[in-house]
Amino acid sequence: MTECGTPPSGAERPGEPNLSCEEALARVYEYLDGELGAAEHDAVRRHLAKCRNCYPHFDFERLFLDYIHELGAGEKAKPELEDRVREMLAAETD
Amino acid sequence: MSILAERRRAEFEDEALIHLDALFGLALRLSGGDEPRAEDLVQETMLKAYRAWDRFEAGTNCRAWLMTILRNTFINQFRKQKSRPVPVEFDQVAERPASDALYEADPAGRIFDHIIDDQVISAIDELPEEFRVAVVLSDLEGLSYQEVAELMDIPVGTVKSRLFRARKRLQGRLYEYAVEMGYVK
């Protein structure tokens, strides 16, 4: 894990936690996957707004996830598979 | 064979067969690139869908309905296999710890524009099944952690850790490819 060294800063907004870089990076996937609760999501977002070290790392992980997501399409089933499915459906209809 | 049954079959074929490639693609990734297994999975899915065709609401998303049947069919098989010996997990195979080597070598992620997709697909296929299924459901199919957890019958925390480790493993493979291609040093 990359250490970017930003300590939790002072309480800019009383009652809202400020995350360290380590804490923010530990949540990178949950943040990008939209799996954090509103308060935690906001805490990460506020950290990214002011952390020059973490922001590129999050950007990189976003590119990576976007790339993986795009991989799903493009497979082609063999024509024989469609033939077999049609035969199976015909047999099932009899 | 009645005209009604024949019409029902024609209607099913019109609606469902156009999704065969998408179903096969999902089946192939879930089964780790095993084509015969993927084809069996698609056939079983089609048969179940055909038998349940009267319960499909016309006008709703047929592709999503078929993909759900395929996922559930795969997961039922997957859960049955769980009674087998514990699968080999990352801990048990010689592997470097999760690293950020790729990020450090290529922080702008330019590699994603240059890598050959087939290499990354192979890397996904080679993941241990418990990890591969989590990645396919989450990253290729876009399911939430909760949905993956329910399907795989594991806690949400386990989904998170599997995704983390699987994604880092994939990045490790991408890094190796990038080095092989001379893209990074």
C-alpha cells in the first residue's frame, strides 16, 4: 500500500471524521463501487479533494475497474450451440 | 404438437435467442474459460427459461431475466461443489503480496489502452474459482456486494476481501504483461 503521508487534518467540520491517507486508500474499492454509506463516502470525497497523493491513485483504480467492466462483452457463441438449443426447445415442445 | 405450443416456442426463440452470445459470455467467464461447461450452462439456462416462459412478463428486460437464471443455475452448481475439499486460495499458493507495482509504474493507467484484452481475460479465468466468481459478478455484471454475498452465500466482508485480492492479483498480472511488452521497466 502506498503511503502518502497525509495525517488526519484538524476538525474542519466538527463532528465529521477526517481520514488519513491510509484510511482513505483502505476504502478505495468500496468508494468506487458505490458501497460506502453517505457519511463515509463524503469523508473519502473530502479527503480526495485536498490530497494530491491519493487522488491520482483513486483515478488509476477507477480506470482499472472501468477497463475490467468493459471486458465482459464480445464473446460469440458457436452456431452449433444455437442449433442445439433450438433442437432442445423443439424436443421440449413435443 | 399444438399450434399454441408452436407459437409459444417461436415467441421464446424470437425473444431469447438473440441473447445467446451475452449468456455464453457470462457462462464462459463464470466457468473460467471452460467452453463445454459454459455451453452446458447456457443450454440448461435456456431450458429453464423456456419452461418458465409463461411467468416472464412481456415487455420487461428479457436479457436481465435470462442472465439471472444463468447466474442462479451456475451458483447452484457452485454451492454443491463447496462440499468438496477447500479450494486452493491465494494464501496457499506462492504469490507475492498485493502490491501497487502497476500504479507505481504507470500511474496514469495508459496500459489500459494498450493491453490485449485476451491476456486479461485469461488472467481472470485463472483466478481461483471463489475469487473469479466474485469478480465476474461484481466487476463484469455490476452486482452489489450484498447481491454477490447472497448469491455466493458468504458474508459481505468476505466479498470485499475477495474482490480486493482478486483485483490486486489482476493488476499484478497486468504489470507482468506491461513489463513483457516493454511498456514499463
